[in-house]
Amino acid sequence: MAIKYVPYYPNTLEGQAILDNFVRTKRVLRYRDNDQVIERVQRGMPLYEMEHQEQIGKNLHHNMVVRGECLSACAYLKEQGVQVDLVYIDPPFASGADYAKKVYIRRNPKVAQAIAQAESELDVEELKAFEEKMYGDVWDKERYLNWMYENLMAIKSVMSDEASIYVHLDYHIGHYVKILMDEIFGEDNFRNEIIWHYTNKMSGSSDPKDFVCEHDTIFRYSKSSDYFYNVVKEERDVPVLQSKRVKVDGKNMRARDENGNIIYEESMDKKVKDVWTIPYIASTDSQRVDYATQKPEALLERIIKASSNEGMLVADFFGGSGVTAAVANKLGRHFIHCDIGINSIQTARDRLVADKAEFEVLEVKDGVSLYRNPVQTMDKLKSLIQGLRNEDALDKFWEGSIVDTKYGMMPVYLPNLMDSSTRLLDIPLMNRIIREALPDLPDDTQRVIVYYIDITDRKEIEQFIKEQNDQTTIDIELRDLKQVLDDVVLEDEAEWEVSETHDSIWSGWQVEMKSFHSDRVLKKIEEVNLKAEQQAMQKRARGKDVPFNPIRISDEGLETIEWVSLDCTNADKQAPWHSDAEVKIDRLGFVALNGKRTTNFWDATIRCDQRPLRMKIRNICGDETIFQL
């Protein structure tokens, strides 16, 4: 449950935000769920407890990596009085695509050194791997625009008066979001429609009757007419002659010699215009971090240099690979990275550690981050709710049904964790269930079950049901989904040996990993193997000689470890993490020590100067478990 709702703007009426521009938006876009958006926006941004998970360096400038949704992150920033000077966001494009992370099985460190010579040139594609879906960019247009409206309103509420915002989209939904931004920021505050042109990545239609798409669109708006901007220049291919400019009586004039002739000088740079030709990141590029939607650093460098100075605060509320925070840090800006996905948080965190950045890692405790990402949770829900089954006869509003001996078939509503607007059970949503969903159910339906992640006021909702549900004889049972999820998160298991060493090679403490077992990773591998075996059998049945090579894990299971960190500062399991030493194993088995890449294979050990008190292990799928040493 949210602690409270933070108004978007300080001018409030009975604790609610005044939305002067909302009538026009409703008239122009005619959202199907517009009334619900009004209700939610008027209530404000949900403020949840924020957990401090890790501190990297002294962090005097309060840089943040936040796991949570944009709305909740903005509520926290506004409550803390934080104002952002520049925002870049690369939100989902409403493209209908699913994005997956390729998960690689690491080398077994017990044998890695022995095979180093033979396998040093091993092709990456030969490594055993599987894919795991990270998030789905699957929306209907109305819900996407409602969701974006709330996010943009929240972002505007934490922007400083001189701030600018860059919203990165493409042809799928960008023209609709442009209308939203006209409403929220004002048409007069539209600054540019920037075309990011790339030639090394194809997107859009590949139909030979269509033009090939080679660009994305970035909409740039300012918070007010008094916005911050630096002229950005780029190098020309060949030098040109330009007239020298001088100021005369405050006016910018062409310089002339004593004879009145215009003075020309050679120039090798030019002002950047609104079409930016910047290559997409090649698969072999050193800045690659294996993140599906990663953007090039050159793109963010141009944006950050144009709309901020050193010491200003740059934020990305759909942070993805962490490129905004990484570039901001390199350019001397302060940063906020926010994302709902744990893969994004881990990728950004490791990237910033490698760059020697100082920051803290925070997590919004909104009851959603029970698994690694919302997609994973949604995939698991049907197996977690006992008795839930598919029911083709039901409208898509219902996830399925549970058969009960007393009530018969009970339709089940589940909030869509991909859509923040469904996570809160409030009166508008309950009204929709009563007025739209219940009347379409079969006549013999006696009871429905409505699950929720968060609820405005359970007693208020139950009273509303009692007063309004007079058109049917169907009972509505409310259930807290968090109670279902809390009991099923299994932590990984590990065995290790701690020793103190004093010799010519090392003087300090060492933790040697003996075994590591992740139930979730092993089950995922079983699923992948089963699917691969079935596909091989089907191909053999069609006469094709296809071998089946299952992914196998050693008895020690050390191949399923991606990252290990030691905390020599805090012994309390609940205290914020302090990484005094860490190793990260890449997909080829090489290690990065404390963020610095090496050409060494991991030998199943991690070393530190002081006695380690806690150890955190991240498996190859991204789950992290803390162990007391």
C-alpha cells in the first residue's frame, strides 16, 4: 500500500492536483480509459517506502540507481525536493515486440584453467546459452497513451524551470505522444523533432514495396521558455570559408577590414542540426553490454552536452542499459537511473562501477518487484494460483477460472504487472468490473475473484461493491496477490570456504566457492532442454538428422554464477550492501575484478583485504542471494 499520494504540482485543492490542460486532452484523444486516468492523476503519484540497498563510494552528489516505476520514483524525488535539470527517456515504443536477454552458461572454473589454451579462441556462438524474456512491449494504443500521460505528468513535476526533456520513440506511437507532450508541456515549449539516422540497423518493414526505415524520432521540449541550452557543433568533412563575426554596439555583425571588405576565415566545424547521423552500436563494439535496447553513447553525449552543464542533474526514468547515467557521469553531471527491470539495474550498476562512479542503489517497495521482472511474474502467476485454468468461454478481461465445489466456475481477474494502471484496485476499476465485465459472464456464475497488488481502501471498495453491485447476483471476492507471490521466491544455495592467506602471491582473505545451486536456473534449463529435444524429435520425424545436445550443468553448478561480491563492512543482512570486493564473470569465462576487465579465467575464488562478513551471489539469470559468512 502506498504511504500517500504526492500531488503532481503544489497548487492543490483538497490534496489533489489541479489539471488545467486535461479537458482538451480528453477531447482530442478520446481515450477509452480516460476517466480512470483522471481519477489516478488527480489522486497524485503513489509514494512507497524506498529501500536503500547499496552504497558505492561516498556519493556526495546523491547519484541514484532506482529500481521501480517512473511514477513512484518521481513521487520519491518530489517528496525529497529533488529537481532534475535534464530528462532523456527511451520508453517502450508500443511496437508489439518481446525483448529477451541471452543467458550464457559460464565455464566451470574448476576446469577453466586447464582448457584455457585450447578454448581461448572459442566462438561466442558455440557457447551454451538460452533466452529469457525481460519485458514485453505489448500494449493497446489507449492504455499506452494513458500510461505515458501519467509518466510525463510525473516527470514534469520534478523538472526544474530551466529543464528540457528528450523523448525517444519511433513510427509506432511517436505522433500520438507528440500530441500528449503538446498538452503537458505546451505547444510553445516544443523545441525540436530530432531525427536519429542510422545506417547499420534495420527497423520497420522489410517489405520490398516499402521504404526501409533507418531512423528514430526524439521529441525535445522545455519546461518553460527560459530553458538551458548549449550550442553543439560537429566537425565538417572538409573546411569551408565563413565570414568572421564580431559584436558592434551589442549587435552580431560581419567583421570587415580597413577597406570595408568582409573578412573570411577557415572553419572546420558546424552547428548540429535536427538530423543526427550516429551509427547504431555494432555487436563487436566495446561499449556493448548485451542489453536489447541499448543506445550508443554518442547519442546521449550530444543530448547531455546540449542541455546541461557540469554539476547539473540528468535523469532517465526508463534507464535500460544505463547509457544515460554512464555518459552523464563521464561528462561530470550528476545522474538518476530508474527502471522496473532488475536486469537494467544490474547492468547499469555494473557499468557505473566499472566507470568508478559513486551512487546508491534504491528499490521502491511497491509489492511488484517480487521476481526479477514483471514479465517473469506474469508468466508464473497461473502456476502459482492453485486451480487456475484457462477458460476460452470467458472474455479476455478474465485471466481464467477456478472451479469450486460450492460456487462452480469462478472467473479470476489478475492485474497486468506490465501496466501500472491495473496494479491499483480503486473505485474506477471496480466500477468497470461491475458495469462492464460482470454482465457478460455466463448466467450460472455465482462468484468472481479479483486479485490486486495495491488497493486504495479495502473497506471503501467493499462498501462500493455492496452499494453498486445490485444488477447481478454475483459475489465479488477480493484477494491480495502479494500473499501468493511472497511464499514462492526460493533463494539460491551455496557452499564455500573462507580462509586467511599470507604468502608471496596474496596476503588477506579468500572465499573459495565449492558449489552453487539455483533451483530457478535449473528449472529454466530443464524447460530449454525439453523444448530443444521436442524440436529435434519433430525434425527427425520429417527425415532430418538433427542432433540433440542438452545444456548440462556440473555437480558443483559454478557455471551458473555471474557475479560475486563481498561485504567487509556490514554484517547485518538487512543493511545496505557495501561491495568491498567483487568479481564478474563474462560469457567467455573471463573476470572483471572490481569493475576492471582482465584476461584471466575465474578460479572460483574471490579475495579481499579484510575479513568478509557477507557474500552476495548473482546467478546467470540475474537473481541475487545474500549469504552470511
